[in-house]
Amino acid sequence: MEQNQKEHNESLHGKWLVENDPVYQWGWGTPAGKRRAKRRGGLIANGANLRDGITALEIGCGTGLFTEIFAGYGAKILAVDLSPDLLEEARKRNLSGSQVEFLESPFEKCDARGPFDAIIGSSVLHHLDCNIAFKKIYDLLKQGGVLSFCEPNMLNPQVWFCLRFRQFFPNFSPDETAFVRWKLSRQLKSAGFSSVKIIPFDWLHPAVPELLIPFVRVLGYALERIPVIREFSGSLCIVARK
């Protein structure tokens, strides 16, 4: 019952996002947001080694913003989302049907045709029941297959604040959370994954004015290399192997 309610909440949230411009709500439409999306998509794709001949399952594809980035690497992608409203937006991108297939389903219940070389996604694991999701991801991967995601970092002050006071931030769904990388690493290893690598990154906020983007990007890259300070970055890059 609890899982069904969570799925219902996420579906309603997807409808709300479409009605209120998901690109704006997620911050991907600003000049800084576009640069963040490009970097994030590249990190996920490179972590999964996406290329021609690779089959990948994308979880929580939403409007297809990252699906389009991933498709640019040549991989064949099955993109899953539980929101019919967000999937309608994704299909408007007119991605090649021979390369990209969209499937409407909660990931935990989807009848995906594995095994896959990679399972990927952007800001989606924190919407799921990870005890269920990690087992399913593990089972759907080929031996030696890769999990590659970017997710919000709970230690980032803004992420923590928005989740703590989510009633004031309607772009946050009722059930989403964020991750602390040490705990997440233990969860992934408990699910059977090896070579788990989780790296904090991302100091470029979507609201940064275009004129200041070069400066903030350079500063951000420096902060990502400073022990302790880097732990407060906005996002986590997560790669693990079966």
C-alpha cells in the first residue's frame, strides 16, 4: 500500500511539473542549468561507457532531456518513467525509434527486457525505494554491467534545507530524499555491487548569471578537489559494477 501511494504521489507530481514547466522547475533551462545538464549527462554517459553496441536502461527519463544526451553517444536505450505526462513531453523530442524506446511504468514494477550493459539515470534514485531498486538493477545488469547515476547530495546545505522544508518548495515531490555518499556506498555493496565509486561534484547553481558562469565553474572545479569542502557539493556521481 505504501509503495502504491508513493507511485501515486510521483505520478501526480509529474503532472504538476508538466503544468508548471519541468525544465524551469528543475533548473535545466537557464544558461547555467544547460551547462550543468551537459556536464551531468556526460558524467553519466562516460561512467556507463555509452557507445554504439551498448544497451542501456534509463530509469526516470522524465521529459527525455537526458535521454537525448545519452542517445547522442550511440547506445540503444529503453527509457522508463511512471508519469504519462512527462513521457508525453519526452516523445515530442522525436528521438529515433530504432535507438530509443519509452516505457510507462514504475521502475520497481517494469517488465524490462534485460540484461543490460548499463543502467543509468539523472536525479531519480532518490525518488525510489532503494532496497527494491538496487536489487532489481543488479538483476537486470549483465555480469560486468555498470550502474551510472548522478543524484542530489544530502550534505549540500541547499539540498538539505529544501528537503527539510519541502512544503515551501512544490518542485520537490512528497517522497523524494537525497544521499550521503558513505551510506549509499554501503547500500550498493550490500546489494552485490563492486567497484563502487561515488564522487561529490557540482557547485554551479542554475541561478548563476551567464556573465559569472566561467568564474563559478573554475571555482567549483577547485572546490571539488578540496577534502572536506567537496563533501558539500550539490550532487554525487555514482558508478558501480556488477
